[in-house]
Amino acid sequence: MGGGGGGGGTGGCGGKAAGFMVALCFLLAVASTPLSAALRFDLQSGQTKCISEDIKVNAMVVGKYSVVNPFENQPIPDSHKITVRVSSPHGNSIHYADHVDSGDFAFTSSEAGDYLTCFWTLDHKPTATITVEFDWRTGVAAKDWTNVAKKGQIDVMELELKKLEDTVKSIHDEMFYLREREVEMQDMNKATNSKMAWLSFLSLIVCLSVAGLQLWHLKTYFERKKLL
């Protein structure tokens, strides 16, 4: 009987260890998955294209953009130069570059909300189609893990654990941020419903008043014509 009990305890420990390894493998997979992917889009001469990203406060942000050269082994023509502007949710300019074919930016967000990156070109004749590659990363994906490993002189497992730690912190902060946004949306919905209720009540009063005036006018008209 005693030997059977010991075997059950060992099986429980083995199950916990296996569960821990599964969870660790899952977190490693999450940490190794990039949070943002590079974009490639076409931009016509004289047009503007904007890309927005919802970013929380104190998040690290890096971006890199470049124009795809349509002519190999030749300089990029002036017709394919672009102007780039990155602005905060309150309209503050964070990055601006005029008539360039490539560039990058990096900052730590001081405002929460939608950050906007706009690309535009001058109007050229004939019209040119410009292909732009844009890589925008935030949070854990924005960190340069190669330099972190070099500076700290850490091995692969420690580097992965650091990625896991930052990923968990990022997910935790994102959950609180989404919860705050949900509370804000609920307050907005309550305020909107309250205003709509008052508007409906006023509309009902106006309709009843107009109906009463119409009845009074018809009664007065019929009395004047001695129809009543």
C-alpha cells in the first residue's frame, strides 16, 4: 500500500513538471513571435497615406522606412523621394523628414492613444508609383536584444528568460491599459445614453406641444366657421 502511494506522488510531481515545461515552451513561442511585421505599400504621386498605431504611455517605439528603388544600380530619382511625419495623439510632431528615400525614428511614448505616421509625395507628371517599406515596432519587439546580450554577456537561455520577463510585463500592462479603455468606453456609453434619454424626452414634449397647438387651431377654426 505504501509503495502505491509513493508512485502516485511521483506521478503528481511529474505532471506538474510537464505542465511547467509546456507553459515555458508556450511563453518562449510567444516571446519569439514578432509583435509587428514590416509593411509594404504603394504610394501615388501627390497622395498621402497614414498608418496609425494605438500605443500606451511609456512604451518604446522604433520605426524604419525606405523607398524601394525601381531602378537597380542607380540612384533613386527625385520623383520617388517622400516626406514623413510622425505625430502623437495630441498632434505633437515627433519625427519629420522631407524629401528623403529612407530614415528611422525612435522614441518613448509620453501620451496614450493613436500615433500617426503619414507619408506623402509631391505631384509629378507623369504620375509615379512609389513602393515604401515600413517597419514599426513597439514594446518588447522594439528592443535591440542583440545589444542587450552583448552588453550583459548572457547566454541564450538567460536572453530568452529576459524576453519572457519583458513579454509578461508587456502583456500585464496591456491588460490594465485595455481595462482602462473599457472603463472609459463604458462611461462614454452611459453619458451618451443619458443624453439620448433627455433628447427623446424633449422630442416627446415638442411633439405633444405641436399636436396640442394643432388641435387648438382646428377647434378655433371650426368655431369661427360655426361648424361646431
